Amino acid sequence: MDFTSVREIIYSAAALQGFFLSILLFRTKVNQPANKVLAVLLLALAFHLMLVGFDRQEFFLALPHLSRISWIIGSLYWPLIFLFVQHLTGTYRPSFFRTYALFLPFLILTVIMLPYYMLTAEAKRLLLRNYELASQQDFGWVNQVMSMLHIGFQSFFLFYYYKIERKRANEYADIEHIRINWLKSFLWLVLLAMVVAVISFYSRAWDIPLLSKAYALHFAGVVFLFYWVSYKALTQPVLFGLTQSANIPQKKNVELLQEADEKYARSAIADVKLSEIFEATQRALQQDRLFLNSDLTLSALAIHINASRHQVSQAINAQYNGNFFDLINEYRVEEFKLLVKQPGSRHLTLLGIAQEAGFNSKATFYAVFKKKTGMTPAEYVATSTNTHKAV
């Protein structure tokens, strides 16, 4: 068995692993929609891995319409990874433009490649039979630009992650901390896999001695990534919510999340106690109106009701359909609805009223309001009053 056959087997096995893991992630009821975004990302990677694994002239001559799909599929990783990071860190804000603008590079590349994709199968075979020309185009400007963008975007994702981690490190519950730390490892592994692929690509494109031979394994990092994610899914299924979707018997977190989750299991409190803490949380928000403080943190709220940060987080997660930020913003939205109808607010813009309600960011206000009510602030005001100015 030659090297090419071994590579095809290894890449195919890893791609199948990613495919089955994607199915499991699609079926989970916990930690959504982050799992669905990750599932789509793994499917795209699995398909890409198959194309790379069978990257030989005979394969594409038999299936010409699959040729050069790998030129554009990589641009799907950038928006998918970014959406995954946002959902897992709780920083995602629904916006049609922000969400779909992320896919603009993929659309641009698709348009660039459209003349080739529109060719007939025989026309593509004619081009592919000229191996020297086809190989030269494989390492042309499109893939060179793509390779650099991979490194640039992935570096930005890590920067974004660390910015969020520093800002919200003390506001995540223990179980959330575990998922956030896993996300950090995932992002670093993706960057490492991309660096290996890019170095191998340019070594082959520039025909660097010795290093150019490594191009045959330039997707080895992706293979490792698939098996690493699968290993985590097996050993720490709570990371992905697989304990429910896969009907794995419920165990204590100490058995599922090892030493880090032991702390979480030991600190678990009875439902009655959780209910009491959540009631105290609601009183603090309703009567003491803590939500009006735009800098309110989970730690500050916990101190106010004389409970630990972890207990308050656990109570919110158990008694409310959302996390700390969702709860606080729900109160702020309701406060905005009340303020916008009061005569004393007529001199304020919508953003000014939002700030009075506790919001400290126009982007956050608009995104949260649309998510909670299904309409923009201006649309809401139009249905209730026409006395306020637009932002």
C-alpha cells in the first residue's frame, strides 16, 4: 500500500468521524445554537478533508464538478467560527446585516469562481488533463490570498475571545468556565492547524526544498482536530450537551468533567434553595432596581443579596430561561417600554431613554430589544406613541 492510499484512508476516517459527530451535535437540546454552528463547521471541514484526501488527477477527472470547490469552502470557516465563538460566550446579537455580512468573502469568491463552476464536465476535464497548468492554478493568487486570510481571521478570533474572557471572566458560572476554556483550546488548535496548512502550501507553491514534500500532509492538523473534538465529546459530553441527546445515564458532574467539574458538583444546591436565591434576585432587581446600573455585574448582584456568585448564577440558570445577561436585559427592555410612554421622556431620544433604562451601548440595546420583542425600538414606539424623536 503506497503513501497516497494511506493518506486517503486516514483522511476519510477523520472525515467520517466529523460527519457522525455533526449528527450528534445537531441532535442536542443543550447549549444551542452553538452546537448547530459547530456541527455545520465540522461538516464543511469533513467535506473539505475528503476533497484534500483524494486530491489526485484521476479523482477529479472522474468527478470534475468537485474540482476547485476547495478553493472557496475555506471562506465558510471564518463566519462559522466567529458565530460559534459569539454563541458560546453569550456575545451574539441577532442582526441580519452582521450575521450575513460575515459570509460576504464566500459570496465574492463564489462569483470569482462562477465561470469555472458553470463549465460542462467535459470542459473541466479538458482543463484538468493539463496537469502542469492545473497544478499551477491550484497555487495561484486565489489560494494564496485565502491562505493569508485564514491566519488573519483566526488571529482576530483569538483576540476577540481574550477580550471577552477578560471582560466577563468573573461572570460565568463554573460550567460555563469549563466550556469557555475548551473554546480557547479549540481556537488555538484551529490556528495551529491553519499555520501548518499555510506553511505547507507556500512551501509547495514556492518549491522550498524538503518543506515542499510536507504538502501531502498539509491537512494533518485538521485530522488531529477532528479526533480531539471527538475525544472531548466522549470524555466530557457535558461540554456539548451530549449526555441528554445520546441517552447517556445522568451522572454527577464529577464523573463527567473531572477535577474542574468536581467543584461544580460539590457546590450544587437544592431546588428549594435555588428558588429562594432566585426570588431574592428578582426582589433586588424589581424593588432595588439594580438593573438601572449599566455596569452591574453578577458578582455585585450576588454581594447585594448576600449569596455567592456561583449560587446566583446557578439559580438563574435553573429558574430562568437564560443567563445573567439575558435576565438583566429583560428588565431593561421592560423599563424602556415604561419610560418611552412617560411625558417626562419626550425630550430624550430613543438611545437616551435606553440609557435611562440601564443600557450602555446602542448596539446592545437595539440587538436585545429586537430579540426580546421581535421589533426595533422605533417600530415599537410607532405602535405606542409618536412623540419621541429617533436616535
